[in-house]
Amino acid sequence: MLEELARRNYAPATIKIYIQTLSHFSRYFNRPPDQLGPEHIRQYQAALFTKWQLTPNTVGQRLAALRFFYVKTLKRPWSIAETPYPKKQLRLPTILSQEEVARLIDSAATPFHRILLMTLYATGIRRTELARLQIRDVDSQRMVIHIQGGKGRKDRDVMLSPVLLAALRQYWRGLKRKPTQWLFPGFRRHSAEFPITTNAIYYACEQAARRAGLQAKKVHPHMLRHCFATHLLEAGADLRTIQLLLGHRDLEKTTVYLHLSQRHLSATASPLDALRLAVQPR
């Protein structure tokens, strides 16, 4: 299965999820996966909902992993009718106001955590993309940051805010040992030859949210990506530009931010406002 995934150039994160899914499926029935069939897959799919209470989107991802194993690795048939993919849920993401984002950044536990949060919000990049940023990716001449091999193995450019550039330079001056490759190296002193982990980025966001009193909103790094897009839309940016900055393949995925933008919601009047209603007697 690993060989088949490698031949198709699947992303490391996808490979990890697919292998973990197959292992979990095998352990659930305590049998090798090549000895399991459609009936086991149906039972497993039901258990994903009832026992582990996973979302439809996550269950669909688990089924995709099993389908890859049976079709591409074992060369067995797969019936969509026998194992239907669950209907996807479209839930609006929770976002912060600009004032709350400022509070979050100002509440960062350390200067390093602060620059991580600033970069997430200023660029709208994913936390995996943030962790893999290299020094050469920051182009101060063109005022862009190059995202190399983002989701779907796609490269793109995002804007480099002058405020972020000044903060990055201050962060750089504060480093006792200057890194040679990674913009945000690992280890406590940020001097490792490998990048920071995505868990460290999550921790920085979680700690800042706690200190800012925003625990109720369950702040996480991806929320700052949603804030970036929504606040851009409210400032007048068009959807196509936001789509390119986020690296979305389809514009339809970007339109979710229309539901979050206060400017677009308040610009549309309710039909109730056009009615001439009689005065309600008290």
C-alpha cells in the first residue's frame, strides 16, 4: 500500500492517515485487512458513527483510505452502492473579530508565540505551511511570501504585510543563533536543523487564547485562517483574490466566507423591511 501511495505521489499527511485508518480497521476486527470484506467494511463504517461518533467528513476520509487499499493494492472490486459515502456537513467556521484577534496576539506567552500568531493571521496560511516556511521564502523585494508545496502539492504566493515584515526582522534580531534554512526552527532555543512542529503551533494558539480569555471559542490555528479570509472580504477584497491567497481549488469553497462577512450580511435588507404593516395595537 505504501508503494502504491508513493507511486501516485500522495502527500505525507494523507499517507499517514491512510495507513492509520487501515491499521485501526484491522485491529477493530483483530484480523489482517486482506482477510476482511464488504460486510466488515459496512460494520466498521457504522461503528465510526455510533461508537467513535466521527463527523461525516472524517468517515468519508476513512472510507477513501479503505477504498484505496482494496482497489489499488489488492485489485479487488469496490461497490459504491454497498458502501455509500456519507453526506458531507457544511458547518460555518467560528471566527474572531479583529479586536479579539488583536487580544489573542497581545496575549501570546512568548515573543516566539507572538510571531507565529502574527504570521498565521497576516498570511492565512495553514499551520503545516507555517511550520515548513524557509528563510528564502520571505521575499521582501516583492513583498510576498512563497508557499512551497502547500495542500495538494501546490505552490502559491501570499502577501507580506509591512507590519509582519518588521516583526519578522525584530524576531530575527532577537535570535542568538541565526538559522540557516528554516524560518521557525524547532527546539526551545529555536536552533534545530529541523522546523517547528505543528503541535507547537497549536500550543502557542491555545495558550494565547487562555490568557486572552477566549477559551469559550475554542481557538485553534486554522481559525486564524478563517479570520484572515473573512476580514479581507469585509475590507473589500474579492472572492477570487481570496481563493488564490488561500490556495483553494474551487471558488465554491471560498464562498463560505460570504456567510461570515458582516459587511455582506448587513448590506442585504430583509424583505420584512419592505412591508407596510399596520400598527399593532397595544
